[in-house]
Amino acid sequence: METEIKKTLEDIKPALRRHMGDIEFVRFENGVVYVKMLGMCHGCPLSEVTLKAGIEEILKSRVPEVTEVRALA
């Protein structure tokens, strides 16, 4: 399952990089994917929208075991 999550995040990275951002997988635990938002995404006011409405929805659609995505500081 971690492999599927990491592959999906790799698919998402080009879109983030176009805006000078990036994402790093930290861990998967009890249905929750923990990530670090990097580059311009770190601290951006819209990163929460990107995380929940974008990344989380894509991960949930591709990996049914994912219930939530949380960003770590």
C-alpha cells in the first residue's frame, strides 16, 4: 500500500513543482497519510486547500485504504 501511495504522490509532484512546491511522504498509519509540504507549498495559505481538495481526494480515489492526508510541520 505504501508503494501505491508513493507512486500517486510522484504523479502529483509535477503539478506542485510548477508552482515551486513539493511534497514528501512521511508515513502511513491507521488510514492517514502524513506528508511534509515543501518549497513554496510550505507555509502557503492555499496549501491546505491543495492538500485536502487535491492531494487527499486523489489519494483516496486511487488507494481506498486512505481516509485522510495530514501535513506535518
